[in-house]
Amino acid sequence: MILMVVFVRLVELVAHYMETALMMYNNLSVTLPAEEMERRLEYLEKGYELAKKIGNVTAQSWIGGNLALRYIWTGNMDKTVSLAEESVALDRKAGNLIHLSLSLGVLGYAYQILGDWEKSEEFYKEAFIISEKLNDFQVTVTNYENLGWFHFDKGQYVKAREYYEKAYEVCEIHGLKSRQMWISDFLIWMYIELGEIEKARSLLGNLDNLAPEIENKSAIAKATALRAMISRAQKKWRESIECFEKSLQEHEALHARRWDVYLFAKLILYEYARMYLERDQEGDRGKAYNLLSQALKIFQKMGAKKDIEKTKARIVETGQVEPESIAEIVLPERITTGYMDLDEMLLGGIPRNYAVVLTSPSCDERDLLIKRFLDAGTKDGQITVYVTTKASGIENLAEEFPSNFFLFMCNPQADKIVKTLPNVFKLNGVENLTDINIALARALRKLDATAKAPRRICVDIISDVLLQHHVVQTRKWINALIPELTSKGFTTLALMDPEIHPKQEVRAIVGVFEGEINIHDKETKEGLKKHLKIRKMTNQKYSESERPVSKEKLQR
């Protein structure tokens, strides 16, 4: 009996020791200074392995979630996602709502960096719903921060500011100075993007007083970068460069390229390059290119999809990339037009599921560009649809590609123009828009709804419809058609001849589309030559320069 009591006591002592060790590992990882990142990571890894070894599910989830965050800082997204998913699963099983809210936030952050914003938002929302049920101010702050950062990445700065201000207020009420300092960095960033410079300066002043008190060298380095960004917004170029250089040195001293890679690329390298692009003096574009190339390598290593897209677009702006190298930095999720020059101007092609109008007078260049667009889709096996009143030059596509090319001929003489085939749909002109909609709907309904490959459609009847139905009815028809096509996974290229309509009608129709590509005449030394120009591409990056376009080049 005495031996049993002694044994139980020993077990209790060992268990107590293990629990204490776990707590110490986690606490040391948090309290060590910024320059001790390697030891921080080491203690968390030891704590995590100990938790697994002794079967402490709560500690495994808790330390695993913290470890997942550290792996984000080192750029190891595979480990981050694996650990965060494990933490979420363990928390669900244990019913630990407080930590479930936190681990969902880490998982949401990981998917946000990876560019899966739909998944990210799903996890953030679940975390926020849980936090609303809990009376825990620290969990509330974390969820406000997460939602603020999510909306910031999407460019929704007003919404982002709202969440960060709420987080800041909660920290102030509860005296969370260290957390308040961290939030201040991002709130200042919001103010800068919104042009609220005085607010940014005022908060930065508070941060300057707080950072030395907390003795956080990382926060001081980030505050220097924010000061550089404020100077950039005020076009105080010399001051901005001095601050960026100082912040860069401070971050290098903290080995940020190894231990804080994501924010180093996003806050320092990218924003510093942005300063040079905005100043745009001699040699600035080369300096911007160098900084952006460094950032791009970090983002690519992490698989940070949205950041890769933004950085590639900025690299194109520097003008330092040779035309033959542009293909190496084009943005993902683009649909090739089939014409390299236009693809380069669009940084890879038309954004997927986008609706663009090509405004051009009737000319060979326009017709050849349409053919390139249709050829590129059909020959790549994509579902390709052409809605037109004429079929010159594309009749063979309907015969050669019966399974993925669909032709809608809107002409009373359709029987004389094209053969009768299963993938050819003949309509009696454009007088009845309902008939066109029904024919399209029936054909599209038969397509595999689960297919993930890009789909494209060229609508070459806009001018005909506008002449027949006038501007109000035409806009109404297009406004209904585009969402339907987008929901079916189509990227839309519509065509319109601006020379046969009043200017106000042209503007009314073009305004319905997200993008406009234009072919126009331009005076050159050799006389009038056709040129291509991107006139708009809402919420997308593109080259604003124009390029000559010729029949000879399009026919190659």
C-alpha cells in the first residue's frame, strides 16, 4: 500500500514536471527578444514534441498553433498549414473554443498568404463567430486583427482600418501595450494607404514613445519603415530613402531574411521599390527592379500567390524586363488572347472570368485578332464560343473542333453561311434577344459544370444589338449576360465598332465591361498605323503603353 502511494506521488510529480516544462517552452518562445528567433523556434519545436510524446492534446494544439505562426515568419508554408490544420482538428475534438478561434485564425492567415481568399475568409468568419460567444478580450483582439489584415490584402482599406481601430481600442482598454504596438504598425499602414497622413504621423509618434519602453527592436525597425512610407506619400524623397535604408539595415541586423521573411518582403522590399517607382528619377527603375526581384523570390518560395501577382506587375512597370523575358513574370490566372504583344500588355492575357470589350473600327487587324483569340482556345482544348452575324475565316473551327467549339450564327441567311452541325446554332438575326439568351443557356447547360479548365466566349454582335435595340435595352441585356457567363466560368471578349455609334452610347456600353482594349489609328513617320492600347482593366495591373499592330504580324 505504501509502495502504491509512493508510485502515485512519483507519477504526479513527473506529470507536474512535464506540464511545467511545456509551459516554460512556450513562454520562453514568446518572451525572448526579436534577435533570438532561432532559440524561439527551437523551444517551440521541443515543446511541441514533448506534448506529443506525453499525449497532452491541449498543449499540442496550443504550442502547435504558435509554432505554425513561427513557420509563417520563416516562410515554410507547408509546415504552417499542416500544424494549423492539426491544431484546428484537436481543438474541435476537445471542444476548446478559445483556442479553436485562435487556431482557425492561424489557418486563415496561412490560406490568405497562399492566395486562397475564399478558404481564408471561411476560417476567419468561423473564428470571429466563436469569439463573439466568448468573453475573452485577447481572442477578440486577434480576430479583429485577422479580419483587418484580410481586408487590407484585398485593398479594402476602409474596412481594414475599422477592424484595426477596434483591436487598438480593446488593447488600450485592457493595457495590452505590446499588442497595441504591433497593431499600431498595421493601423499606420492603413492610414497611409487611405491618405490620412496626419493620423498616421500622430499614431507613429505614440509608437515611437511605446517601442523603447517595450524594448522591441523589430517594432522599432518597422516604425522606421512606416516613417519612410509617410515621407513617400508626402513626396519627401530624400527623407523616405534615408528611412528605408535605415529600416533595411535594422531588419538585416535582426536576420529578417531568415526569421521574418514575409513582412520583410511585403513591408520593406516591396514598399521601398514602390518609392523609387513613384519618384521615377534616373536610375530609380533599376533600383526598384532589384528590390522587387528580391521580394518576388521570397513570395515564390512561400507560394504567396496574390503577392506574386502584384510584384510581377510592379516588375513590368520598371521597364527592366526584356520582351522575351516577360513570359517568365506574367501573372497567373490569365487567359491568352493568342497574340503575344497583347498578352504582354495584359501581363499574361485577359484575367480569367473577366469581361472585356474590344473597341475597334471594322478592319483586318480586328478580325485577325478575333481569330487568334478563338484559335488559342479551341486548339488548347478549351470550351470556346463565338456569337456573331458573320463567319468569315472561322467556319473550319466548327468542323475541326466539334467537341469544344460552339458557333452561334445570328443571321437570317445562316443556312447559306455555315453548315448544319451539332455545335452550330442558327438564329434569325439579333431582333429577338430572348431567343439568343435561350439558345446560349441551352448549350451551356450541357457543359460539364465540374470542369475546371478555362472557358472563353467572343460576342461579336454588340454593335448590331445596339443599332437594333438602342442603348437602354442593350445595356440591360449585357448586364444580364455577363454575370451568367462568368458564373459558368467564361472569360468574355466582346466587340464593338465605336465609329458607327454616338459617343455617349459608346461610353454607356463600354462602361458595362470591366476592361477595354482599343485598336485605333495613330500618326507615325510612315503615316497612319493601327495601334493597340489597354484603356481600362478594373482592379488589374496592365501595361499603359500602346503598341503598333499589323496584319503581317497577326498572320504569322
